[in-house]
Amino acid sequence: MKIEPTFPNTVETVEELREITGKPSELVNNKVITYLDEHCRDFITKSPFLTISTADESGFCDVSPRGDTAGFVYVKNEKQLIIPERPGNKRMDSMRNILSNPNIGLLFLIPGLGETLRINGKASVIRDEELLEKMAVNGKRPLLGIGVDVEECFIHCAKAFRRSGLWNPETWTEKEELPKGAKILAAHAKLPNVDEEAVGKLLEKSYREKLY
């Protein structure tokens, strides 16, 4: 029995997609390299934030943020890098996915810069103390890290950032109008006797005491 698509009038083939969008330019086709050259390494050194995309064995996807002082990702050589695993909520979504499916995608950002660096490859969960010690902060080394064997590197253009005005403070929502994380978390968790105020206190305590 054929299952009807959730959305009507969808694109079903690559050929149909290309008929609508056209083909990439020669510059775009040629921009992918397979190693961390001096430009990629410089970008990573200046980046304090990246997102990690992984999927489990069934293909269920996850995107997770990672951030620290610029240059926190350790470049081991031109084909390998390591992302330290700092204290978090202990869900370990990315690492659990990696254990069953090593494919990984990274997106490095630099505040104020529209272009981003995309890196794809194969990942593993590492516990090598000597390597992890290189990423210690305040005398605390990460317990684990995500090691990436690099397969593709390329620069992504700034159109999304220009459209969104992401780095332009004039486009930002007023602070008092921003969504409240504690309120959302309390509503989703629905724990007895745990309201927005209680969740807010837990979050602030964690932010103060458990960054490393």
C-alpha cells in the first residue's frame, strides 16, 4: 500500500529538483576539499561555536550545539579534529548516535562573519587522556571527546546570515520578549511541584557551577 506524502505536491526526484533550482556553478562544484588546509584551520581557531549533526542507525537525526572559547576544537592534523565533550544534560544524543552510525556533519560559526565552514566525515567517541588533556580548562579535562576523520570541507556562503540579519543587533527581538527557556522546559517536563521559577534556579546553578 502506497503511503501518501504528508505534504501535497512534493518533489520526488533529483531530476525534478534540478529542473526547478538549476545546477551549481563551477566555483561551487570545485570548492570542496578533503583535508583541513591552512584556511580551514584558521577558521576553526577563530570559531567559538559549532553545530553537530548526527543520526542513529535508523536515520533519525539530531543537531546539537557546542561552544567554548574560540579555538576550543583541537585540530590534530590535516585529516582529524577533536571536539571536547563538556558537562551537559547527560542525554548524550550525539555520542549515542555516533556509536551506531559514525557519519557526522559540522557547521562552524564565527560571530560577525556570514560565511560558515562545513565539515563532513566519520566520527568516534574517544577517551584518550593525553589528547583530552590538550583541551582542559581550569584544570578540568573533558571525560570524552568526539574525534572526526575529515572527508569534506567547504565554505558556505553568507546569504542565510544576510537574510536573517543574525549578527545585526537592530534586528534582534527585545530581551523582555524573548522565549523563556525555564518556562518552556517546565511546561514540557510537567514534573510535579516543578514550575518555571524552580527550573530557572536549577538552570542558573548549572550555568554557574557546571560549565567545565
